[in-house]
Amino acid sequence: AMAAEAAALDLRNELISPELWAEQLYLIELGLWQHVDTRDILRSKTRVEGSAAILFDWGVYVSGWTQLEVVREAEPRTQAQIVVFLLHMAAALQQRGAFGTLMAVMAGINAQPVIR
């Protein structure tokens, strides 16, 4: 029953599947990679700077969004349904190779506010 309920997340009265969310997030990540110079990533050993900051900012944004989706719900059952939805979305991100976004989603799920 829980898996069927996780088939779509109701965001502003629009039903969107985890796979469609993953596809859209993947396309955004792909677009961001087009603006990143790999030399900036290799140079960034202690701090994020240059074009690598684009990917860092994206990860922070997705992680925060993931946390917000869970903690804004008051009912633990609803929170659990959202976590299941996000895990399905994470699996779809992995299938697409969107590993940066996948790790940001998992970081959000594992964040202290969500775990409490």
C-alpha cells in the first residue's frame, strides 16, 4: 500500500511521478555541467570556487529542498510517504547517471531535521 501511495507526490495539486521528477532534475544537472570547467573541479581542493560552485550550489539547493519536502509535513505517516517517494526518485536518478543530484537527495534524506 505504501508503494502505491508513493507513486506520485502532490505538489501544489499536481501529481508528478518520481521518474518524471528524476528526469527533470537530471536535465537540470546536465545543463549545469555544460557551464562547468573541469579544471575548476580539479583545482578546488579546499574550497569550491569558479564554475565548480555551480554544482555545489545545486547540491545544496536540492538537499535543502529534499529536507523541506519531508519536514514541512506534520504527520509522521505523510513524512514516511514522502521519504519513500524521494527514495524512488533517487533510484531513478541513479538509473539516469545523475549522481550529483542523487547524492544531494540522499544527503537531504539523511539530514538531522529529517532523521528526527
